[in-house]
Amino acid sequence: MAGVELFSHPALHTRYRAGLCSAAALALLLIAVLTYVPPLLVAYRSHGFWLKQSAYREQPTVRFRYELLFVATTGPGPGSFLAWSTFPAFNRLQEDRLRVPLLSTREEDKNQDGKMDQLHFKLELPLQPTEHVVGVQLILIFSYQLYRMSTFVMQSMAFLQFFSPVPGSQLYANGDLKLNQRQLLNHCGLDTRYNVSVVNGTSPFASDYDLKNIIAAYRDRNVTTVFSDSNPIWMTGRGANTPFIVNATIRYPVEVILYQPGFWETIKFAWIQYVSILLIFLWVFGRIKMFVFQNQVFATTPVSPVLPLSPVLSYKQHQP
Amino acid sequence: MLARVVEGGPGTTPGATAELTAGGPRQATHRNEAAAPHRASALRAVRGGAQSPFFPARGLPARGRPPGACGLCRPGAGSSSRLTSSRSVNQVCVEKSLIFRTNIPYHTDTIAVSDGPDLFCVQLDDLKLNYFRQPKRIKESDFLKLLKYSKHSFLAQSQVQPSFSAFYRAGDPILIYFDSLSVLSVLRQPVKMGVSGLCVDGNPAGFLESKSTSCTRIFTNLSGSCVSDPALNAASYYRDFSVLKVPINDTIAESMKVRISPIGPPGAPYMEDNVCNNAVSEVIYEIEFNGTYGIQSVSVQFKVTSISGSSGFSLQQQHFTLRFWTRMLPHTLPRSGNPGYITGAPLLIANDSAVQHMSILQSEGDGSCSQFLRHTVRFGSNTRTGCKLRLTQMEESNCSYIQLKLYKAFQGMNQAEDLAIIGSARSTQEEEWVTILIQNCSVQIKNCSSCCMIPVTLDIQILWTKMGLLSNPQAQIVGVRYFYQCQPLKSLSTGMVPLTTVVTFTDMTEWPEPPRGLPKVHWKLPFDFFFPFKMVLSIERSYRDDLTAYFVVILILSSILCF
């Protein structure tokens, strides 16, 4: 018989030998296949074997870029609006509809963790007694950065729009600058895909300052921010010679960010699942194997354990 | 076997369902329906009762039973009606042998029957039965005590009558007294409320609460309101009443009254050419106080305006200011913090004459620079203003004159020399002030000697830092610079010069090493690896469960590793 040791009893130290092409060897091969392959199938078929996405929480590093674009509608007519922005080219295009407001902003780090928590924004638009504001469109531009997994840098915006049938004196908004993710972020590396300005401030062309084009280009991005205040407060009753005021508090909340796990993270979670199922199979098929060999289901040659300095040793040596 | 009796309460209709349920195959339900109009004869017909071991038995006079009703539906079993015929009691009976334990709350009876097995009877529908606690009898004196339970009611909690203390405390309303009417009232500071921003006149002014409010008034009939509306008449803000020195409940002595002295009071408003002249636009009360001795003197100043009423109705903004001052504090300007600046407080600047608030150019409604109004710079707020200054043709030829005019426009009436480092700076203390650095156009451009450089942008750069305790940091200014950006005059379009003022606050705070000055534990461990343990140790919460879980996990891990 070909002297290949197929199995060794763990407790009795009996060794079972048989040929490589024997039924016992085939059975052993079958058992091995049944031990290692089904756990993989079980883990895979029960879903979630490969980690496709994962999430973490991080407060983004947001800073107001001191760039804004403001349009106030003053009446139903097509030309009745006042506008101003921090972009000189836009201001040049407005001609006599340009009205320079008073701006006052303050970013606040409430918990002093080095990251800004909110922006207090106030805009006072001086108005003549005959002018009335019935609508406001305001774009504020921020730089938005995430660091924990991949370094994600973008320029984003908060868009505030409100129209009212009643002429107003003040618009008050208070909301979060929420991250809107259409795509998973990377788990490492530097991501500057969207680190481009929301409004092309260097362009002299009017089309680059058209709100429709700005919004369309911005919404084309897979990762954006939105200002979420569904109910701004519109106050009426503006006195003569008082400015129209936009008062906004924009908070930078902690965000849950979805990302694509890296290779090792995926492997790690797959390994955890596979091994935990494999342990059960190992135990079960270990018992089966022991039963098969102990009871000589397939013909093998058992070899009793070697006792040192005993005649059994020589007997054993001649066994094959 | 259990017997359970389910029944509607005593208030249910006579047709209430009575169910008796026993375990096992004997479980059966009887539905008893009303068969008689009177409660006393609330006899119920029994449907299908013959198969059941339960016998609804009505201890009723036989004549009360309608024909066809079945009081005893199984032959051979005893009937309680026979035994309790003299009383009107509702009972349901079952053979005694079927019941060996009962947990029903009803009154039960065992009735011996001579010619059959004993009956176990449950008495239903007893209105006198009460399984709640017996309520107390409420006497009139108890009522007040028990009212504390009535918290949930539309009746509001009893309003506490305002009691006057011996002196005013901060925030207390200031009492006034109308001599002619002998009426006690409070001094009011109109304020805007709601979305309309219209004046709410009932808002009381608070003692020691120096503040300014503004609100809007609407006049639909200006010619009538101009002379009749007291809000537009200066006299109504000081005449006919006096302020009480200290709050007093009962008799008001003459010495307790403080007359309000108007400073240069305007005349009554009058209409002229559809314009209301002498209408009050701003009221400023200056109240001198002296600790618990209360109010010493009150003066009032007015600003008046003219309201044009050409359109149907007109809106008029009014401002109301209350300022409290005392002889103890010599400087008139209120502090902007103590000691560090408070965010949002005005910055204090000083020149050789006086201390005042830092202000920047402000724009009028048409975009031109305002001659009188200037915007006050608030600590911490990055600000930007812009306006246009008109230059006449004659002025444009004189370069140095234009430069001087523009610098004056940027800086206001009085040129600032020093800026207060802290909000409570006193003009006498040299070390509490920092000199304002000024960078003019002449410093910047040297290669163009012929062109006229005029300042178009003033950038006020303020550096500040946090000082003092970590728990209560104080903001103080470390440096300030007026930086003028200039352009040659000829590059500008003639007539109007656009002027911009930008205020930038830069936080220079250098924080101590995290965790902010406390001794730091040196973890020579992979970052975040021991996060659960650190989190448990750092956060105060019910960590006992977590610790147990970790202990178990560690045990399992070690056992796996050992084998």
C-alpha cells in the first residue's frame, strides 16, 4: 500500500494510512471540499459578503468664502430688481440696477474644536422710499472640506430664495448647510473634483452669472450642499428710509458621509464572515472525519501510537 | 379549571354580554340579550345554553320571566332561582364539581341542591361592588387642598399679583404716575413685534436695560393722525406724568416723583402742504440712577421729521432709546464688555477729545454716501459697505482737496487715533489703548508722481485674540490698521467715486495643546484602536454593561487564542 498518512486521531494519536487513489483519500478530499467551500457559499449567498459601502460621521470644515450674489426683486416688471455681488464683472453688468448693500458676517466656533459651527449673515439693502422688495435670491459660497477618510475639498453654495406677494422689510432664515451626496466618496486620497468655483467670477459674460446656469451647473455635481430652511420668515412693514434686511444663520452640522470601503476593509469584513461560518463546518466535518476513520468506513491501515523504547516501534516500522 | 367572568360595567345596557369561560372543551359562551325593559327584570334569554354546563339563573319572581325564556337550561342541574327567589340577584351557576379554584372578583356562592350536584354560583351585576379604593368624602376645607391635582385645565394658574419691592432691580418695570388721573402705570418702550414690524406700545421698559428699539407706524389718514396721534407728538412722551423714584405701592408723596425734563422740546406736529412736520422720529430717555435710591433724574430728547402723506398711507419708522447712567461711572459711553469685548458690541475708539464708537460709511437709499448716518462696527462681525460719493467738476481739478475729502469721508467727523484693547477701557489708562496704524495712498505708490491717487477702499484690519481663563476667555484686540487702497483719479468715471469699507476681524488665538491645557495622556498605541475603552472612560454614562461586554469579549478572545 502507498504509505500516505491520511488522518491522525487527535486524542488517540492513531494514524490512518492509505493509498493516494484509495476511497479513503477521495473521501478525505470530498470532506475537505465540503468543509471549506460551503461556508463561502453560505456567507456569500446570505448577502453582504463584500462590503459595498460604509458610513462615518464627520463635521466638515466649512468656511464662508466671502463671495455672494444677491438679487432682490422689487416689483412685477421685468426690469424691477436690484442686484449686487462680490464679482466685479457681475456688478458692471448691472449698471443702474446695482445697489451696494451693507454686509455683516461672523463665523462662530461654538464648541471651540477648531471647526466653525455656524455663520451669522446679515445683509442690509438700502432702498429708496418708493422701492419695495417682494423677492430675494441669494447665493453664498463656501469652501467645504472633509478629512477623515479621503481628503475631499469642494466649493459649495447655499441658495436662499423667497418670494412674497407682500413687500417685505426683512427675511429671516435659520437652517443647516446639508451635504447632498449622489455618489460614494473614496476611502483615501485627495478628491478635488468639485474644487471649482460655483460662480465663475472672472468671466465677463452675462451668461455665467445667470442664476439658471449657475444652479444647473451646480446640480450637475454628484456632491453638493444645500441650505435647508424650508420656512424662512418674511417680515413686512418696512418704514420709510429703512433698508431691507436679510438675516440668516447657516449652521454646519455633523454629516453622515457614505464612502466606498478600501480593499483591506472589504477583505477584512469578508474574512470575518467566512471564518465565523467556517469554524462550525470545521468542527462538524472534523467529527465526521473522525467517525469515518475510526470506524473504518473506508479501508485504511491504522497505526497505533508509538511508545518510545518499546517493541511496538520496530513493528510499526515494518508495517507498510 | 378556571372560571372567568367578563362583563360590561354596571353602567352598560341591560343587554350587556355575560361570558363565562372555562378551560378545555367545555368552553362556551352565552350571549344574553335584553328581554325586558326594566333593569329589575333584566332577564336574558339564553341561546344554546343547553349544551353548556353554565346556567345563567335569574333570581326573579316567576311572573317577571317572559314566555320562552329559559332560566334553567339543563335538566337535572340545580337552579339558583329556586333558592334565591325572594331576592333579585343575577347569578350564573355551574356544577360545583367543575370548579376547584376561582380567581374571579365577583361574589360567589355554593348552593346545595338536594336532588343533584352542588352548584357554584357567581353573582353578576351588583352595582354596589367596588374594586377601586373607596374615595374620600370631600369637605369644603379639603377642596382647596385637592385642587393641586387639577393641573390639566384651561384655567390658568393663579396669576401672582406684582408686588413692589423697596427699590428697582434690573429688569423691573419703571413706574410712572399720572397726576391728573391719579393712575399708576409703567414707562413703555415701543418695540416691533410679529411679521409686520408695527409698534407695540405696551412693551414695558426695564430698569437698567439700556437699549434702542425701532418700529414702524402706519398712518392711513395722515392729516388726522398728524395732530391727534400722541405717538407723533413730543409732549406725550414727558408731559402730564412723572417717574417714580422707587416703586411704591400705596400713597405717592411728592418727593417720590421725578419730573421728566425735555431738552429742547419740539412743538406740536402740524400739517402743511400735505406734509406732517414736527413728527417725532426718535425719543431718547436718559435716566440717572443711584443704586437702591432709585431714579434721580430723567431727561428726554427728540428728533423730529416730516412725513409726506401723498400716497394713501405712509409708514414711519420710530426709534426709542433708553439710557441709564450714574454719577459713579464718569464716562458716558457704555462699556463694550468687561474686561474683554463682547461679540456684537461696538468698538471703542478715542482721539484726543473723546471716546466714541468706531463707525464706517453707510449708503443712502439711492446708493450715495450718507452725510450723517454711519454704520457702527460690531466686534467680531466682518463687514462690508459701499456707497458713492459725488465730486463736483471744480473739486476734481484739485487733487489734494479730493484726497482730504475722501479721507474725511472714510473716517467720519473725528479722526480716530486709538482703539480700545478691551471693552472696559478707560480713556485715562494708556495701556488699555492701541494706536491705529494708518497706511495712506502716499505710502503705496511712488512711481507715478503726476497722477492723482485717491483712496477708494478702506480695509480696517483688526487682529484679536482670546486671553485669560479657558473656561471664560476674554477677547482683546492686539492690533489694528487702516489700509487704504488707492486708484488714480482718471481711471474712475467722473462724478461719482465708489467707496468701499471692509472690516476684517482676524482671530489670532493660539490655543494650548489639546485637550486644551490639561495634562495629556500619551497613548503609544495605534490611533483610535482603543476607542471603545477610551470612550467609556471619558463619557459619563452607564458603562457597566459595556464593561461587562468587553470583559466577555476579552475572555472569549483569550480562550480562542489559548486553545
